[in-house]
Amino acid sequence: MADEDRDADPLLKRVRDGDEQSLAILFSRHRDRLWNMVTYRLDRRLKGRVDADDVLQEAYLDATERIDQFVMEHSGSFFVWLRLVVTQTLVNVHRRHLGAQMRDAKRDVSIYAGQHQQTASTSLALQLLGHLTSPSQAAVREETARKLEEAVDDMSSIDRDVLALRHFEQLTNSEVAEVLGIQKKAASIRYVRALKRLREKLSEIPGFDREWF
């Protein structure tokens, strides 16, 4: 999948020429989205021990060492390549801190890069639960959280992946297609279908207004 800004952005040209300062600028440009990704996908058992900023610092160093890979092998979006580097850094962080616990987990999903399905479902549920903020809503927050997690957990892995990429990581449809290795039209259809399925599940939860999502 071609990336139009590979030739249009002078920073990318300088990166291809080996300019590390341009790489730093581009990394900074995408930092907010990468930070959201790390925060969302970091195993909840590591929160409080591992900081998203530390993961990104390690990922940046990995990117500087692997920039030749982008120059020589990657034909797509620079952001998607950076996201891949950050994802692989997260895998290493999880392995270092969780060790055998990672090997014992049998619910991993492909693009979650070692994050357990339970963690992914919980993250999605907590994001959705942010809509419930009033005192009366807070009274049912715990029960609603449990039902939300069950609803998300009951979705297929591809539905969770597409929703996470589009709704929480804020990837464009083209970027989602590249990450999943599918056509843009197929990515769009999958997102619409996943959103519809989630809304149907959420409509079964008392007090959860489907218009919130």
C-alpha cells in the first residue's frame, strides 16, 4: 500500500537520507497517537510499574536503530511503521516484566502483541464507561462495567481490533487497512459492522444510551 506522503514530506526524504533529527521530529509529530496506543494496550498488571513515556523512549531508540528497515523494506505509511516498532517494543516490555505469565496466557489476539484479551476487553469497557459520570450513574458504575466488559469480550477478535484501531487509537481507514493487511473498502465495512454489533450489545445494558457511542 503506497503512502502518498513518502515523497511529499521533505522530512521523510531527510529520514531516508539518514537524518536522525528529522526522525525525531516525525516521532514527536506522532507521539500523541502512539502514547494513546501504549496506554491502551499496556497490560493492566504493569500499570504503576511501567510508564507509557518510558515505552515510547525505548521505542524511539529502537526506531533509530531500525530506520534502514523503513527505508529499504517498508512501502506504506511511516506512522504505521512507527506503530509497528512501538508494538514490538511493547512485546519486549511485557516479556521482561511478565515472563512466564505471558507464556501461560492463551487468549492473545494477533495485533494485541501479547496483550491478553481480558485486558483488551477491560480497556475498551473502561473507555466506554467514561460516559457515566453523574452521581446516579456512578451508583451503577460497577455493575455496568462488568456488563460492558462481558459485551466487549463476547465480540470477535477482529471486531475488537477494528474498533480499537479506529475509535481509540484514531487510525484512519487507510491505516487500519494497512495494519490488518486488507483493502480500504474491507476495513471500512468491518468497522461499520463492528460498531453496529457493539451498539446492539450495549443496547441490552440497562441505562446505557447507545447514542453515547
